[in-house]
Amino acid sequence: MTTVTIQAGQTHGARGAVADTGGGSRTSASARTSIVALSDVEKVYRTDRIETVALSQISLDVQAGEFVSVMGPSGCGKSTLLNIVGLLDTPSRGRVTINGTPVTDASDRVLARLRNREVGFVFQTFHLVPDLRVIDNVEIPLLYRSMPGSDRRQAARDALERVGLAARMHHFPSQLSGGQQQRVAIARAIVGRPSLLLADEPTGNLDSQMGDEIMGILLDLQQREGTTIVMVTHDQRQADRTERIIRLFDGRLVQ
Ligand SMILES: Nc1ncnc2c1ncn2[C@@H]1O[C@H](COP(=O)(O)OP(=O)(O)OP(=O)(O)O)[C@@H](O)[C@H]1O
Ligand SMILES: [Mg+2]
């Protein structure tokens, strides 16, 4: 097991996250750098009548190369947390740093670049474009980069190969099983080689065998490519395969 650094006030999980002893099997903690840093993050949703505190006093660090699960009951703020880390939403207060860049006051240009270059997002419900073939779906994130079409194609092919779906590249999403669609979504999330992969219940809509397959791909990405992964899951069995579990309850980290 790799060592992980636990900050005060932060939870750890079933794999027995330990205090840093510097004796990690793959990378020593001292060699790791923080890729996600949240400091005292709060998120309040306000509608006409109701104020919902979705997140409160969240401080946490995710180190480069770590695979972390986020667990907790429905409505506890897991997706809100992931959306903030993935720069799809902004906190009401607190500081967020992604790969060394403080994002709280960053310009839209900087945010867009970080979102496109550093972060890959996998959603529970895949979010593939139904009218586009698999290969064209996977190419989407690269359209925002100045890159020759042939290089884009090759990168998309490589990503599909990575998830074992090269043979399906000319299919439409509706012609694939749920597990295959999720694999396409993972290929799309990794095609731009992001340093950080965020997955919101990526196995939530799949049976356990498909779920295992998706977990296998994520673990392989972490181990072979060094991709940092933060995954929301309700599945204790899948969470147990990751290095650390962060637990949320009512918007707060719990021990
Ligand atoms: N856009 C919004 N406007 C108002 N309230 C919101 C909004 N999005 C989320 N919330 C509220 O914030 C809280 C946290 O929601 P969130 O979606 O993060 O929960 P979750 O842990 O992902 O739940 P689930 O396991 O059901 O997906 C909930 O009480 C929810 O109702
Ligand atoms: Mg959610």
C-alpha cells in the first residue's frame, strides 16, 4: 500500500490510510505533490426561501497519483464537492488550488484551460453525444486545442484502446451496453491526458461485473499512468479497492 498524508480534520478509510512514514511501496509521500488542495471550503445554495449548506469547513489534500473515494449518504454533498474540484462549480467561500494554481480568483481563461488540460470528468449517466460516433465523442475535449486532426484521431484511438473499445469506434452510443458507454466516457475523459480524473459514481448504473471492469480500468490508469483519481461511490466494495476513503455527512468531513 502506498503511504498517504492525512491532514488534521481529515477522514481516512478502509484501506487503513496511515500517517506518513515515508515507506510507501510505489512513491514515497515526500515525493508526491498536492494536486487538489481545499481550504475551509463552504458551498451554500440559495433559492428564494431556502438556504442549503451543501458543504462546510472542507479542508483536504489529494496527492498526485492518489486514488481516493468519496462516500456518504445521498444529499451529503459528494457531487457538490466533485463539481468544485472539477471547476464546474465555485465555492461560496474558502480556497481551491488545482495542480498548484489557486482557482478562487482565476480568470475564465485560466479556468477553461485548467478544466480542459488538467481535469477529466466521468459522470454517472455517461453524458455521451448520441448523434456522434464513439470516436467523435472521444475527440471532443481535443477540439478545444490547436492540434492537427490526424493527431486528434490517433489520440482518440489510443484512448479507446486503453479502455478495450477500439473495435467499437464507429458505433453510436445507443449501440453499446451501459458498461461500454461508460468506458467510452472514460476514454473521453482521459484523451487529453489530464493529471486529475474525477468520477461521480462511475459504476452506479452498472451491474457488479461491469462495475468491476470499470474499476479495473481506473486502477490501471492510476497505477500505470500515475493519474490522480477522485471517485464518488456508494459501493463499499469498490471504495475498499482505493487508497483512501473520504467520508462526508451533512456537508462535513467526518472521522
Ligand atoms: N443547484 C442546487 N440548488 C440548490 N440546492 C442544491 C443544488 N445542488 C445540490 N443542492 C443541495 O445540496 C445538497 C448536496 O447535494 P449533492 O448533489 O452534492 O449530494 P450528493 O451527496 O451527491 O447526493 P447523491 O448521493 O444523491 O448524488 C443537497 O441537499 C442538495 O439538495
Ligand atoms: Mg451526487
